[in-house]
Amino acid sequence: MASKIRIDLDALAQTSTDLARIANEFDDTDTMVDMVTSAIGNKNETHELRQAVEHFAGTWRIRREKVRENVRYLAQTSASVAENLAAADNDLATSLTEAATSTTPSMSPNLGRGMV
């Protein structure tokens, strides 16, 4: 019984694109925090909320950088895996095609006339 590996190269490439997009979203976080704190305003009633948001954003910034780096690495790795697997698949297909054409016996002009 032959074992088979089935990999959806399009899905793997899409995963790379999606991971890169996620990593890019981390770049916009400071802008989003600024928008949220602006929406909260500077009123006394919202002072604690604004302070909590700013504190969270500050402590999350360090971890966010590490997560972004890791997600970018995964995006690059999945793209590389997809490219290398596609190249290997093409190389194997070419090898099999060449092997099939080189081992196919050529038709002898005498074949079929009772001569072996």
C-alpha cells in the first residue's frame, strides 16, 4: 500500500498571505490606541478608563513586538515551504515524464510482421 502526502499548495500560500496581513495589523495598534483614547476623551469621568487603556497598551507593546516577529517568521516560512514544495513537485513530475519517455520502447519497423 503506497503512502501519499497531499498538500494544498494554494492553501499554504494563502496561509502565508494571511499571516503577513496579521503581522501588519500589529503595526497599526498604536494608531488604534490613539483613536480609542481620543474617543474616551479627557473628562474626569473617563480618566480611569483612559489611564487603563494607556497602561494596557504600554505593557502589551513589548509582547506585541515579539508576537509580530513570530507571525512574520511563520508567514515567511510558510511561503518558503509552499515554494519549495511546488518546485519539488514540478521536478518530480518532470523526472517521471522524462523517465517514462526514455523507457518507452520504440516501435520497430519489423514488429507486427511476425518477427520478434
